[in-house]
Amino acid sequence: MASQLKTGVLLVNLGTPDSPSTGDVRKYLREFLIDERVIDISPVSRWFLVNFIIAPFRSPKSAKLYKQIWTDKGSPLLLNSEKQKELLQQTLGNNFQVELAMRYQKPSIQDVLQKFSKSVYNKIIVVPLFPQYASASTGSVHQRIMVVIKEWQTIPEIVFINSYHNHPLFIKAFSEIGKKHSPENYDHVVFSFHGLPERQMVKANSFNHCLKENCCSSITEKNAFCYRAQCYDTARLIAANLSLPANKYSVSFQSRLGRAEWIKPYTTDVIAERARLGDKRLLMFSPAFTSDCLETIYEIGIEYHELFKSLGGEKVQLVESLNDNPTWIEAMKEIVMARVNQTA
């Protein structure tokens, strides 16, 4: 009987405001930043910080940025994620039910899981749309799903995908998109990943190995689940696919929030250094994102481009995210099918 049941596939992305209005952005930021895995300080301090400092002051500024990237059909992140869901459903076929949820805002994990609870599945495979594992992203998704599912009377087999930062087709997909921009015509290539506070890296490490010299130079048993190490590994693999020598590319981290130390090097510092060295054209990947969003379209495509020009450079070219790239859809299919075919 079990073999005749469908397999549920739940894609989960971070989330997006319902609109670029200040009110909707404030609502989104409050839900996002109140997450204990995102701002990992005491609950009381986090509540005051989010509700009295970050959300009130950051919302109007963020709303202006969202307005610059918003399309006639809505949020780029939501539209790209929905397209991925549709294409994955097509390629997997009728024996699968693919749904999309957002960790914050709509469609919510609770609402989408409610759909799953009304049917019987062989198993449900959870695929966070974050290639590299971090407690604040993938870990938060997994935790939220467990909180919702624990209330079910019948709990099917649940498979949580941890990361796929080095999956060959994931690497190939980003490389294909990068090649369209002819990397050889740029002075330098930058792989800019979303940043995290250093304290979160240290908390997640059990081997006293994190943030030491060359700690991310390769993947070992000590850093196999370290976000920073996985980011460096992703960059090395894409660079190898593009035949980039080590001196032709850099790895950096963007999107800092607050005064705490975040993982380094910062993308803004790398941009400044490349300008100082006389580079005029930078090609910039952001392989922590599977869909284009505020951090890619605006932060890299506009903000970093303007910063580089102000320092004497000419061009920062964003390498578009995976979006509806066919190789990426095939990568997701392989990730799912590997778990479907997995035997105990």
C-alpha cells in the first residue's frame, strides 16, 4: 500500500512582505527577527530590540528598497519560488505533491502543512531553499516544522534536507549562469554570501575549530555543518567549474545587521580592496540564494555597484540567482529522489 501513496515535497524559502508598504514590511521584520534562531539573545532583550528599535526604524528604509525591486506581479522572491515549485512538480510527476511555504509570512508553514495533513503520504521531504546549512535559516525551518507536526495524530516519515552546498547539479547551475557573463572579461570574481554573527558560528561548533586560521580551507568532520565552511566550499567548486585560479576570486559576506561582529571578510571591504588594487569590473555571485530577492537585486546589483563606482570602479555585475534554471530544477529533483530511493 505504501508504495502507492504520494510523496509530499515541501519547499521552504525565507519569506517576503505582502507588499512594499511600510506596514507590511514592519510586520514581516517583526516575525522574522523575533525568531530566537535569528537574533539569539535573551527573549526579553530580543523583544525590546525588535519592537522598539529595529522594526520601527528599519521598516521605512526597507520599504523604500522593496519598492525598487517589486514587480507588477509582486515579490521577486515569492514569484521565483513559486515558479520553482511548479517546475519541480512537473518534473517529478503525479506521484508527488510539491508545495511551497515561507518561514515568515505567506504562504505559512502551518497553512501548507495543514494541506498535507488532510492526505496520507508515503513520506514528506522538506527542502529548505538555502544551499548552506545555518541555524538561523535551515535550522529555523526544521524547528518550525517539528513544532507544527508534533500536534498531528498521525505523523508520516519526515525527511529533512540539511544542505546541498556541494551538490554537483547545484554547482553546475550557478556555473552555467555565471558563464553567460563571460567571467574572463572581468578583473575579479566575488562570491558574496549572506552573513551571520560570529557568535552563531562559535555556538554551532563543537570542536573549538571555528574562526581559526584556515578553518574553512576544506571540509572536514570538524566543520562539515559550519555555514562559513560550506560557503567557502561552494565558492571553490563553482570557481573550479569556471576554471578560475585562486587569485581570480574572493569569498565575502554581506547584509550585516547591528553592531556585533559578523563573519568576515565583509563584502563592502572586499569591494574597497579590489578598487584600491585598480580593478574596474567585478562579477559577483551570491550562491546563498536560490531566488533573486532584495539581497541580490538591490544590495548587489544597485548598492554595491554604486559603492564600487564611488571608489573608482566601473561595474559590479550581478550573476542572477538560480530562479527557473533547468539544471537547478534537475538538482532539486535529484535531491528529492535520493531520499525517496533511500533504504534504511
